[in-house]
Amino acid sequence: MRYLGKKTIAALAVAFLLALPSFVLADSSTYRFVLGSVSRDLGRTLIVNESTRLKVTRDTKVYNSRGREISANTLRGHKWIYAEGPVNEDSSITAESIYLLPGYINDKAKGRYPFIKKH
């Protein structure tokens, strides 16, 4: 330590503090929230916003915009949805919950839908 200057020690301390959140908050990147339009339906996988792969399983709960559970068959076609679930190793998301929306929801209107998380 006596060979390291005060500036070097300070720089190392700052680097450590900047790196710390990536270790502490590691779980935040393993769960995602998606708001968008279903652009393609590949059976058990929906493509949302042209690039996000959303896997639908038997355990996936599907709700209408009022929070009432509905059939997963209503997801067919180009629908607006809000979904949440864990991120898989292949960067896809396994949907735990999917909410069917009446259309595009802007930031002002998000308050009318209590299931939409503020992130």
C-alpha cells in the first residue's frame, strides 16, 4: 500500500463502488417487463416488438386489461400486451403473466393499469 498513491487508491475505491451494483443487483437483469405489440405468433413463442421472444407455457397466466383471467387463445393476432417473467439463457422470456391491452398505452395512461410496474 505504501507504493500506491492516494489518487490510485481513490480511483480503485471508485471503481469498486461502481462495480458493486452489478453484483448486488444481479437478479434485476434476470426478470423483465415487456410492454408492446405481438408482431408474430410462433405457437408457444410470441415475438413482441419485433425482437423479444416471449415463451408461453401451461403455467403462464393470461389476463384482460381489468386483471381478470382469460384464455391464452385470445393472444392470437397482433395484440398489445404487457408481460413479465424471468429471462432465459437464450435471452428469451418465459412469461409468468400476460395482460391483454386495448391498444398502445402511453406513460400518462399507465397509471390506469395497476399491474404495469414502474421501472
